[in-house]
Amino acid sequence: MYRQKLQKHGIISTGLLMSIFFWNAGILRADTPEAPLLPMNVEFRYVPQYLDESIPDDPRYARIQALLDEDGCHVILLDKTTDREAFYSTSKRRVDALAANGSDAYITPVDFTASLPKDASPSFLIHFQDRFGNEVSWKFVVGRIVPHASPEVISRTDNSGIIFLYAPRRAPSADGTSLRIAGREYLPKSTQSADALATFYATDMTLGQIMPGTELWAVERSPSDMTKTASWNAAGDGGRRRTLAVKELSATEASIEQFDVNDPHAPHVILNLVRVNDAWELRSLSFESHFNTLRIFFGPQLPLPARQTDDRRIVTFTVSENELSNIVSGKLEIRRAVEAEHVLWRFDTPGFARGITLETGVNLIPGARVQADGTNEDGSDLLR
């Protein structure tokens, strides 16, 4: 009788201990902080010198752009037949980074010369072949630079998303500017036309872009708790590597730094988070490059992807750059499911973007997440 009671109590005790163990494990798993991966792909880069010309009469291309920086000359052609941009550069590092992001990017020899005479207008000569083998030759002669050109921000939309060029120091093209593609010659349209920005040169410019599409990320390492030293490592499609690290932390707020490891031209990104109940939500984003800052504000806060969540929300957003506020604004429809988040962007400003819908998102690859101590969330060692 005594043995039966002992065995019975032992079974109860063992069951109680196992219940406590799994209850605690559930708490630990629930408390393990989610990786603050963004449900959007925002590009922001500094361009020391920039050339831009509209090509309305060409059968294939709508626009040509050149970005001049320390890596040389990079050319972008907007294909009107596909509404996609093609990027040409001699920089393998730059091409690989863009290709990993889903862009059409090609390693191509680009011949480039610059003439900077003291008593005449500067000019640039660019020559390369596009991916179809067509010869492209572009001579750009720079007119008089306007130190505070208006508008300071030029916004555009195409299949590559919404683009905003912060270009307060601009100049129109001057006589002698010409573009030749596959034997056809195009001269810039008169700047007296309705589109005064059809052809221009800019210095100290930034290029911001909200790009459509869904990104794929796998969280390879995550912290066991939200501390001042917490960090996450993630691997993305195309071989991308991203690190997120806590910069500042309090009981209700956190600042997270985002580093794209294999993209040396990526801006310095800060995520400003607010604690809402048991989750961290995004209040604002900032992107900094060469003392220029692009900011995106959300109200109320933007929820981030979560493992066990299925909901919908409406959030407003506003984009500012440097001293200029409200260069882009509108509403976001956020749809979250398990390990996924998709965002529909609808724009109120600029006016031409009204009625345009842009979809971005992120899918998290399910699987074991390694904690900072080398174990996964059930305590087993994954690094042996």
C-alpha cells in the first residue's frame, strides 16, 4: 500500500516537474526576442556626380542615368518595354550587391572620360555596350549650376518602385550634349518645355528608393534575451548577410543598428523601436550616408514579423530627407501571418503617386534559431 502511494506520488511529482519544465521552456521561447527584420527594401545612397537624360523617342529605352563615384562610372538604362532598370558597371562588388537585391545588373566595360576646363563648361563622355550588344555613346555638356535648384527633391515611380532624388545643386545640359544608341542620335529636349528636369547634372546628390518585392531571410543566430549586447545574424536570398545589433535600450524603447555585411555602399541604418505589450514595434527608420539622412516615420507603430501572429493593421507613414519634411506620405496596409509580413503602400504625396500601390514584404525561413550561447531554443547544442 505504501509503495503504491509512493509510486503514485512519484508519478504526480514527475508529471508536475515535467509540466513546470515545459511551461518554463515555453516562457523562454516566447521571450526570445524576434529578429527586427524590415518588411520592406529601402535603398539610400550618396552620388558625388549624377547625369540624367530622358529618351522619349527611343524604341526601347525611356531614360539613361550615370552615377559617378570612387568606383568609376555606373550606367542605368530604364527599359520602357519591361519598365525595369538595367545597371551596367565595371565593379563586380557593386553588381553582385545589386543582383542579390533582385536588380538587373551586368558587369560591363564602361569607357569614361571627363573634361574639366577652367574657362569652359565641364563635359563627360561615356561609351559601353548594352546587354543586347547595342553601342551606347553619351556626351554630356554641363550648363550653369544652380546652387539651390527647385524642387530640391525629384520624385519618380516605375517598376523599380518610388524613387526620390535629393538634388539641390543641379545644372541643365548645354549645347553639345548628345546620346547615340544603336546608331540613332538623340538630342536633349529644350529645358523650356513642361519637363524642365528631362536632362540635368547634379552634384552631392542622394538617391532614395522604396523597392517592391518580398525578401527572404533566415535567422541564423539570435539572442536569448533583449539586452544591451543583443544581436541577430540573418542570411538572405542572393547570398546577402545582415547583422542587427542593439545600440540603445530601455524598458520601453530600443535603437537597433542594421549592417549589410557584404554591401560596402549600404547606408548606416537605425531602427527606433517601442515596446507594445510583449512585442517591439517600429516607430521610425533612419538611413544615413555622407551626412545626408532619410527618415521614415510610422503612426501608430509598424508591427514587425512574428512567428505566431496573424493580423491586419493600417498605419500612416511620412518620409523626410535632411531639412525637407513630407516628401512622401500615405498609408500602409500590413498583413501578418506566421513567419511572414506583407505591406501595401498607398501614397497621398507626391500628387503624381496617388492611385499607385506598391507591395513589399518579408518571409522568414522556418527552422532552428541559434542563440548567442550556441544552443537553439530547446537548449540543444547546434554548433558541435
